[in-house]
Amino acid sequence: MMQRRVYLIRGFSLLEVMVVIVIIGMLASVVTVGVMGHLAKARVTTTEAQVKEFTKALDLYKMDTGSYPTSSQGLKILTDAKKGTEPYLVQIPNDAWGNPYRYRSLGATYDIISYGADGREGGEGYDADIKSSTLGQKQK
């Protein structure tokens, strides 16, 4: 005689599904908060690196011409002026928040400024200005 096996197909209850969805939502929110903090810090680091590259290009420009560009010439002159056969910079990117950099000629010196996350002068934390004149003075 053959025995029949009865298989019971059981699904998840609505309560079990809801508990799993709540747990996944809580995990996602924790991960999102952590990632957003790292993203904001990465934007600051990227902007600082770009300002340092501008500084190097401006120093090369000064070595070739004898002075830094004027405020009216701005950073754009670095893409137009040629060192040998290449421009000092291929392009002038915006800062990590999509805002243009500000360049101020102070005669024998200059300042390159990003207004930070808020795009306005001043601010604290991630909204703080990033300036070439103070970049080397930050403590790591």
C-alpha cells in the first residue's frame, strides 16, 4: 500500500510580514543617516582638494607671468593661459555642492573661496566657508 503524505503549505501571516517590513525600515534609516554623514564629509574633502589644485595652478601661473591673476580675470584665466602648449587647468569645476568658486586677488596674494553646503558666506559645520588662505591652517 502506498502512503499519501499530506503537505501543508503555510504562508506568512500579515503580522509577520509587517514586523519584517518595520525591521527593514529601521535598518534602512540607520544606514541612510550614516551614509549621509560620510557624503557630507566627502564633499568637504573634495572641495578642499580642488582648492589645493587651484593653488598649484595659480603658483605656476605666477611663476610664468610674475603675478597672480586679477579678480576680474578670475580662475578662468587658468583655462585660457598656456604653460608651454597646455593650459594650467583644463576646466574650472564647481565645488562639491554645485556652486562656483569665488576668486579674490589681494595683490601679492589671493583667496579662493567655496561658501560650503549652504552657498552663502559664513556658516558653521558643513555650511562653513572653505578658503585657500585658511586651508593650510586647519588641524587634522
